[in-house]
Amino acid sequence: MTPGRLLIGATPLGQPSDASSRLVAALRDADVIAAEDTRRIRTLAKALEVRLTAKVVSLYDQNEASRVSGLLDEVRAGSTVLLVSDAGMPLISDPGYRLVTASIDAGVAVHCLPGPSAVTTALAVSGLPAERFCFEGFAPRKQAARRTWLNTLAAEQRTCVFFESPRRLAGTLTDAVEVLGPARRAVVCRELTKTHEEVLRGSLAELADWAADGVLGEITVVLAGAVPKADLDTLVAEVNELVDDGIRVKDACAEVVAANPGSPSRRELYDAVLRSRA
């Protein structure tokens, strides 16, 4: 008997042509497709001109736990099971975690067919630093929990990506202005890769004003990391090291301020250095 396997397939965010050739082959050849919405995967297959021969079953948050055992039985019997969500990568704020972890625990072969993700797509077009980032899933629904969550991001220096409902976006951005400050940079990505894609960049205050009248579509928010506040004593020590190496105090201050976001002004640092050397 041929060993079965579980395939995790990333599906297009909006444009069917973004589907990878491996996903197309998996849709065509899988024995079972576990889909967040069976209608949407059939629509995608039709757009890709793929004739589905697989048994298509639903797998969403409310029924995933009850589906795992049966899907594992299919794999053990030699079937290839393809796991897909409505758009993007399964498990990333989408169903599939229980099935994947149960498959791993059972010693089942698990493979991923990489492809579209709203998280990395939004990050790439945001124009914000992307070498380090965190993903926060969906923002909390209730205001009290949301404000508590925003407080945890107040000192987060990494760029942060999160999802939000269009109905709650205005409230979330308003809360963010109050908790994180109006000047913090952010980007709202709406309907990524779709016909009406829109990417808005600005301060939290500007984006909150834009969202106040209501927004439609799938929303991904990219939030700039907090600017670290440099410690004055540490900066003075850095300047003194440069001065001891032969650099003028004024030039050393300019170099240290440029290298440390959130530093005090060059004049303030200059005065502190002179005091330290008196």
C-alpha cells in the first residue's frame, strides 16, 4: 500500500492565477480535500480548469475536532489529503492546526505547498521594516481586551502584522491612537491582490480618520515598531569613545544620534558630553 500523506496547500488571496502549479496538481490528484468552505474550493478549481475527483469535506473551526480522526484514517489507508482554507495559508488564523498536530503525533507525513499569505504580502507592500516582525492574528473583538492587547505592543520594536474585521477597523485604529499615540506609522491593506486592492500608509491618526466613515473588504494592518528611547548615559559613553579615538565632539554626537533612533537632540547630547568631560 502506498503511504498516505497530508498536504497543506496555500490558496490565492484573490487572483486564481496566483495558485502554484503544485497546488493545481494537488487539487487534481488528491484523494480527499479538507476545505474551510467546500463551495469556495470548487469555485477555485473551476477557475483553474481543474476537474475535482477527490472527496471534498468541510473543515472549519467548529467541526475540525470531529473531522481529525476520519481524515487520519484516510491517510493511514494510503490517501493523499489536501488541507486548504478560503485564502492564503491554512493555520495562519485559519483552521487546520488540530489536523496538522494530530498528523505529526500519529507519524503521518506532512508536507506544505507554499504560496500566498496575506501576512507576508501586506508586509512586503507596507514599506515598513521587514527584517524582523511579529504576527498577532486577529485583534481582540472587545474594546477592553483590545486596549490591553495594544498596550503589549506599545514597546514592541518589531513591525507587527494583524488582521481586523472591516466593521471593527475604525474602533481599533481609534483605540490605537489613544494607546500608541497618533504619530505611530501604520499601513492598512484592503482586498489584497483583488480588483479593488487598496494600500493606505500614514500615521495612526490619519488612518483612523480615513476609516471613520466605514470600510469594506478583507483587512490586514501593518503597524510600525516602537522607536526605542535611547539611554542618555549610554549615548554619552559612545560619544566619549569616539572622541577618545580622535573624532570631534560635535561630529561624534551627530554620528551617535544618527545611529540611535529615539535619541535626544544633538545639542542635548553635546551638552551632556561636555558635562561628563568637565
